[in-house]
Amino acid sequence: MIFSRDLSILNAMEPIVSNLFEDNYVKTGALKCDCEKCQIDIILLTLNHVAPHYTSSQTGEAYIKALYQEPQLQSDILREITNAVKVIAERPNH
């Protein structure tokens, strides 16, 4: 199957995880190492442990983001971010 370049495929979890990570760890200075490589590794490790939610439209992205305004779902993602922060702090890739 060949995809048209007119349509984009987005994992809507990427901006959700990135924003929660930024707000709860980067801005607060809570990271042992705050280099860009460690930050990306934390986001990637987190994304590997949360279910992806793919969409090809802004409407779909908005719907998924609205779902993740629920405190329990945000808490679940924060738990995964915290686990990733611990792993990367113990074994940084640099």
C-alpha cells in the first residue's frame, strides 16, 4: 500500500507525553541530567510503554487530546514518564 503525501499520520500520544514531561520534569528542574539526548530517550521510552493513538486529522488529534484531559489517564502517563526518568537516570545513553 502506498500512502499519499497529502495525508499525515500522527501518533497523538507524542505531544501529550511531551507536554506532560515538559510541565512536570523539565520546567521543574527535576531531572538528574537535562541534556537533549536524555530528554528524548525519556520520551521515547515512555512512548514505547503507552498505547499509541494514531490519527490523520486535526479533529482526531483534538478528540484524543480531549480524552487525555481525564486525571486518571494523565496519571497513568505520568507514572510511565516517572519510570522512564528512573531508567534513563540510572543508564544514560551518553
